[in-house]
Amino acid sequence: MNKIRQITILTDVELITCIVQKGNAEAIVKAAYEAGAQGATINFAQGSGVREKLGILGVAVEAEKEIINIIVSTEQVNRVFDAMYLEGALDTPGMGFMYVTTLERAGTYIPQEVMEKINAKNS
């Protein structure tokens, strides 16, 4: 007997991507969790481009990077983005870059009790 499977599609979600110097991701992810994010993925990468000294501050930009990806609801995105930006000191030259991408749809497992709350809220 085949069990009928249903795909749970999430809409109104956004992807926050933050690219920072190696060693900085853990603190940024912690700040994201404190702001309401439920999970994060960290990947390691090698950057290319401007690596010489930047401006009068003489900040050397390292080639090794950490890339943080976090999916949050549209209503959470500003709060989580701001917390990550501030924790990562991204207003400092050479510290990193971040951006938000609107996702058309995403799929994952959501516990039944959470789905019931979502459905009740939307009713």
C-alpha cells in the first residue's frame, strides 16, 4: 500500500546570504538565532577580487570566506538581517557583504501542530 505524500510549500520566505571573513560566521549565526532565525547553513569558500589594501585604513581582505545562508519568513527578514549586519560589523571596510533574495517557493517538513497554527492564523 502506497502512502499518499503531500508536499508542503512555503511562500513568503526569503533567503539571507552573508559572506564574511573566515572565523566570523559563528557569532553572526548566533545573533540570527537570537533574532528569530530557526537554522543556518555555513559554507566555506575562496574569494577573489580586491585583496590588496583598501583605502586609508589599510585593511587587508583575506581570500578565505564563510558563506551563511538563512531562510526566514518575510515578516522576520528585516529583524534577522539587521542583527546579522550589526554582529558582523559589515559597516566596516573589508568585513563582508550580505543580501536578501525573495524565494518563490520552498519545501520542507513542517510538524502537524505548526501547520495547524499557520492554517488557523490564515483563516
